[in-house]
Amino acid sequence: MAKVFKFGGASVKDANGVRNLERIVRMESGDLMVVVSAMGKTTNALERVLESLAAGKDEQALGQWVEIIDQHVAIMKELGLQPGVDVRLQGEIPYDSARTYDENYDQLVSMGEIMSTQIIAVYLLKQGIPVEWWNMPKLLRTDDTWREAQVDNATSAATIRAGWDRPNRPRVVIAQGFIGGTEDGRRTTLGREGSDYTAALMGNYLDAESVTIWKDVPGILNADPRLEPDTILIPKLRYADAVELSYSGAQIIHPKTIRPLENKRIPLYVKPFGEPTATGSCISDETKEPINVPVYIWRKNQILITMRAKDFAFVLEESLSEIFDIIHHHRLKVSLIQSSAVTISVCVDNTRFVPEAIKALNEHFLVTYNDHLSLLTIRGTTPEILERASNGRIVMLSQTTRRTARFVIKES
Ligand code: ASP
Ligand code: MG
């Protein structure tokens, strides 16, 4: 049975990271599907290239592009590879001013994963590991919802399964996370941080024994170590806990990751890439117990939008479906909802879709909003924890149940 390993940008940010990946791959003797993100902060850098191009600053874009290529060349050299011979990196920026911004985004930003996987595949091959490089834009079929492409699971599963079951397939396959392709051959992306989701899909399609996400943290912690000094490792979680955590904003796994795994009861491990033999965390249906330590989760960059009916209508009774149609149509991601007789407030991720959505809502309601907010969710809370959490913070809105508290907080 196959295992799926996923390596994020931080774990392959430099030559040492790639060597470490090699070490982890060598620890396995069975079939291995390795899903890899773009190296380090490449995706952000590619986004900046696109912004420059869209603003007509071609010169600046070219400089930024060359810098990205140079970084990859430097890593290749450090790994003993010959740029231009072992791997030929794309010369021209894949950009066409006749296309929309979002379509260009997918053609350009997907290059990060293409480059990282090409380098890693060739490197492993040179180290004597039998690997094959897979081009996911040809294998993972999606629609053309640029930047948030929807995966056609039936087609993708059949294609990927066929490639995997081929006789004489090398033991290790290297594939890009985060990217897929349309029927007519254009590259698409699945949404930022989407590589975890790709790994989960692979696990599902291949009926994998397990999926492991290698990260720069010891596993799933009860709080973000960058924000809280004392964190506790949670060794075992139920699928439902993991969904809840990632939905609340825990950066540890992409929210779409759990479903394809839960469907087939495939365990998901989160392990530290710096210490591959550590146990890390395991998400599965093996545990029945809920998490027994308080968990703190921040979801940043929120905007709280409040709608008030123009004619004193009771919003909940009369306008709910209208509001949610608009929210859905504009692809807003809702993190919390609260209502009163004549108002409804929704807290959403402050994405690029928000301004248009507010415009649309404004046509029907009196709309006010506050931005620069964070949503803090505390699970397994106690009165003392509650007291401490809200202390000294500007709380715009709170919701508490017996076990869970959520605060919408003004960012300081
Ligand atoms: N490289 C992509 C990103 O940074 C996908 C991923 O890392 O999961 O968003
Ligand atoms: Mg990443």
C-alpha cells in the first residue's frame, strides 16, 4: 500500500531542506507519493511578479522574475545539479495581457511548484532513488475557476490511478501540490496553501495507507507557538477536531484536507521535518476522545459586516437567503455569524472579493463594517481563560458556549 508524503514550502526552502527530504524519503522502502509545494516564499514572490505586470511595470516584473530564477539556480548548484542541463527552467514569464488577471495568476504562480518538483525529482534521481516526475496540470483535472479551481474527482482519480498502477512505475513519484489543469490544458491553482489538499486527494485516489504532512512544527499544537509561549502537542485528534481547528483558522492544515481522508478513513500524520522519527500528531478515527487541553486558534485578517434591513424588516425571517446568496456568489468565507432582530453580522476573511460583495449587499441593506479584525477561538475554555483572553483587548463581538468561546478582536 502506498503512503503519501507532503512537503510544504518551508521544508524545501533551500538545499538543506531538499537533502532532508531525501533523508525522509529514504526512510521508506515502499511506494511513495511525494507532494511538494513551491520552495520557501516563491509563491508570494510570483504573486508580486504578476502585480508588476498587471500594473504595466514590465521592467520591474522582469527583475523580480530573474531573482526567483536565480534563487532556484543557486539551490540547484548547491545540490550539485547543472542548471540548463539537469533542469531547464522556464525562460520567459508565462503571461499574456489578453487573459484576465486571475487566469494569468494560475499560469504564472503555478511555476513555483513546477520548478521545485523538477529540481527535487532530478536531485533524487541523481542520488540513486528511483523517481518519476508527474505533471499535475495534466493529471489533476479541474474546472477553470481560476485561483480556486474545483477538482473533477472522477476524472482525476481515474487518470492518477492508471499512472500509479502502471507496471514498472518507479517506487517514488514526485508531484506538485496546489496545481491542476483544465481539459484544454491550462494550468490552474486550488487556492493558497492548497498543497495539503492535493496530498489528501492523492491519499484518497490511491487508497493510501496514510498521509503525512512534514512541517516546521512538532505536530499539531494547542496554540500558535509564534503567539503563545507555552504550547502543548496534541498527539491524537479526531477528524471532526481537525476540521474544526483548521476552519477556526489554525494554519496547520488546509481546511479542505480532511474530507477526502475521512471518506476513506485514512489517517493523517503531521510531523516535524527536522525530527522525522518523532511521533507528531495523528488525525484518525482511532481516537474517540475530544481534545482535552484548551486550544487557541487565531483567524487573522477578518472583516465584520453588519447588515440592517432598510425598512425594519426582521432580517432573519425575511432576508437570510438573499444575504447568503450574495455571500456565496462573491465567494466570501464566513467565519462567524450573529444576529439581532433587525441586523445580521457576518465575520468573513477579508479577501479581494469583499469590496464587490459589500457593494451588492448595499443595494438591499444598510451595511456597516469594521476591518483589521482577528477572530480568536478558544476551545475547552474555563472562566479564567475567558477572563485572560478578553483582558486588554478590544472585543467587537463575542460568542460563548459552555466549551467554546469566540472573540472578534480589533488588531492592535
Ligand atoms: N505554494 C502554495 C502557497 O504557498 C501552495 C502551498 O504551499 O500549499 O500557497
Ligand atoms: Mg506553503
